[in-house]
Amino acid sequence: MSTQLLSLDTAHTALLSMDLQTAIVSIYTKGDSDLIRRAAAVLKEAREHRLSVIHVQVGFRPGLPEISLRNPLLSAIKNSVQHQQLFQGAAGAIHSAVEPQQEDILITKHRISAFAGTDLDMILRARDIDTLILFGIATSGVVLSTLLHASDADYRLIVVKDCCADLNAEVHGCLVEKVFPRLATVLRADECIQVLQAN
């Protein structure tokens, strides 16, 4: 889709920056700062156009009571002190380049999707949001899971593909090139900024 044909009602649009925590960013970008720089630019533009900006982070209570041992992915965290440290302290904080600002909203989740077990849906409905701009890490994790939930809930969706990352480049490519376009408009960061500037 041409960005010239994409219109946004910014009062009813939210930007979701998902799981861009320091340790996660380091692991998935392997020190490449381009993704976080692009994400910061999109966040800056979104704030300038007064979108609702929502940050989603992974976090757990002491002892991780939110995690069931029946969950194969999350139980690996519960069974590993090393994995738990990825979500604690400075490592678990949102990366300083994209950290929440005063008017932003912060949501802590305990599952893959930004919706599962959180008050995200309530916040979006309270703000009369009908359009979501999504990015985050990992493409095959929080982005995919949140996108599917949001699509089923009838949100208009935009994915900023070069602000997403996955450990498997082939999986990332398949999702952003073949799967996501069936449910969302998929843009690069510079294209997303152009759309925001045009609205």
C-alpha cells in the first residue's frame, strides 16, 4: 500500500512499543543500534502527533507465580536463574533510547501477547483507540501474538517491520513479508514517519 493512501486519525491511534528491554534488545540485535535508533525516531514522531504511546514489558513477581510449569516457553525462565535475570533490574528495564516519557503508558505482561492478562484492552477502549501501530521483539513472539489478538478484535493495524527483530532471520522475513500483510499494513520506519507527518 502506498503511504500516500494511508490515512490515520491520530486521536484514535496508539503506538505499541513492545519488549524493547535492555537485555532483549542486546540479544536480538547483537549490538546493532540501527533498530533501536529507528524505533526511537518513530516514537518521537508519534509523540509529536499526540498518539497514545504505550510501552509493553515482560516482568514477574518474586518467585514468578505467574508462570505455569505446563508452559514450555515460560517455564524455561522459571527454571533458570540466568534467564530470570534478563527481566530484572537494569537488564529488564526498557532500553534508555526508547524509554517511556511522562505522558506514555507502561504495561507489564506475563505472557507472550501484550493483551494476555493485562489491562491493555481496557486502556485502548477507554481512549477510543481503533488503530494500532506495532513494533517490538521478537517478531515471532510478542509482535505475532499481539497482532493476531488485535486483528481478531477488529483493530486497524500497522507493523513497523524494521523495528522488529527475531533470532531467526528467515522466520522474521516470512512473517513481515507473507503473514503480517494479510492482517496489517507493513511499513518501514521511514514510511511510518511519513504517514504520521501526513496526518
